[in-house]
Amino acid sequence: MSGPSTSAGAQEDGSLSLSKRPDPRLSINQATIKYANLETALKVTADAGIQAIGLWREPVNEVGLDVAAGMLSDSGLRFTTHCRGGFFTLPEGPERLVALDDNRRAIEETATLAAAGAEGSTATLVLVAGGLPEGSRDLIGARERVRDAIGTLAPFAEQAGVTLAIEPLHPMYASDRAVVSTLGQALDIAADFEPSVVGAAVDTFHIWWDPQVLEQIARAGREGRITTYQVCDWKTPLPADVLLSRHHTGDGVIDFASLTEAVVATGYDRDIEVEIFNADIWAQDPAEVVRRTAEAFGAAVSPHLR
């Protein structure tokens, strides 16, 4: 998938000039255009000359898995990740069993969509660990339950040909979304399993602050566990809803040079997703967001892929 990387640019008729095609390794994570339905998301991505997309379960389930797989196949796009599984921190009981069953369905969805995508698609299910159960302060116990849940699901994922990607989230989300906060923690959990079955998502928004991040990226590469590289930027002040604080690459403070070069140095040569949660960006026309995303990626990330 590697090749010349250039930023996107539109001509007066709205098409992309030949000299400014989107980077061939760019993938649009559907969260970046959250309010676009699946049909629109696939269309604006393909129309922009972008070759890959990461999907979310809710839009897929709105149309049904078989229909979604057909739409993806018709689009000609590669499939890069499915979001999301996880939320494993509940104690033993009916709710935990429901969560595990839902993750099995997510694994099946991932396998189906990967088979429907264009050549080079990857069967990767992104896992968000889950936060502390209500009333609990047992962070260590919650992380162990994440490990146990992945152990339960790993044989099912292996049989389906799906890789589970543990995504560490910034520590500000530890209480309510993800008790796995660093790439090192994600790799420690993944170490119990084969790299083809359990790996880690490297997301710049969540790990840029970590003083050990370059060392841990190198470790992830040695262990063969970088399942996806996702990019967006960090800028302060954060909004009241810190979930919606992601920005286009280059609009904030993240050093994409050092992070991207570290990922590339591991031999990672697959697609790179842009995943943005931002209310102002979501309110814009999806086609314009995709164009702007490609342009920003070309400027901030592409130069470091060579």
C-alpha cells in the first residue's frame, strides 16, 4: 500500500488534481463523519479518491450486516477496522455475559466486512476496555477483568480470522471509558496471546503525552502487535465534553513526525486511519470534511511515511 504520498487538493469542478491525490494509505474512520449514514460515508470517501474506510457498528447495523457488506464491496474501498468492541470491566453476572455475547457478534461482523472489502482489507476489531463499574475504585481488578474477557474471546476471534486491537485511551477516560491508559498496558495484556489474535491500536490522540511512547511503539513493532495506526490532533482548551476534543492533524500540538516515523520504523505498512470526534467538524458537509481530512493528513502525516 506504500507509494508516493501527496496532500489532497480540489479543482474548481470539485475533483482532485492528479498531482494532489489523497495519500494512498489514508483511511477515513467513519467517526470523522459521524452523521453521514453508511451509504453517504462510502460515497464521499470513494469520490474523494480515498481508498480505505473504517466502519462503526451502529451504521452497519442500521442497514443490516449483509446489506452493509454488499455496499462496502460495491464501493471498492478497503476495510481497515471495525469499531467497536470491548467494555469488559463489569463483574461476573448477566450484564457481563451480555457484553461478551455482543463482542462475539462484533467479531462476526468484522470478519464479514473484511471479506467484503477490497484487496488489502484487514479484519481488525477495535476494543475499548471499559471504565470502572459504578461504585468501584478497583482499577487493578478492572484491568484483570479486561484480560479475562479477552481470554474468553480470543479463541472465537482466532477461528474467525479476526485480530482484536486493544486501544489504550488517554487517562482522562480511565474512570468511564477505558481502564487501559497506555500502550504499555495494552501490550502487557496482549502478551498472553498470539499477535495475530490480539494486538494494540496506536492512536496519537491517546498516547502522544506518554514519556515512554516511542519505546512502547518500538516494543509493539518487535512483538508484531500494531494492528492499526490512527491519527488526529490534540488542542486545548478542551470542550466541556472531552470526548469531542479531537482535531484535524496539524491543528494542535501532537508531533506527528516522531510518532509516525516510530511506527514506520517497526515495518508497519498498512493503512492509517483518521478518527475525529468533534461536534464542529461533524456539523460540516461530509464531503468537505473528507477533503479537509485528506489535505491535513497530506501535510502533517504523509511526509513522514517515506
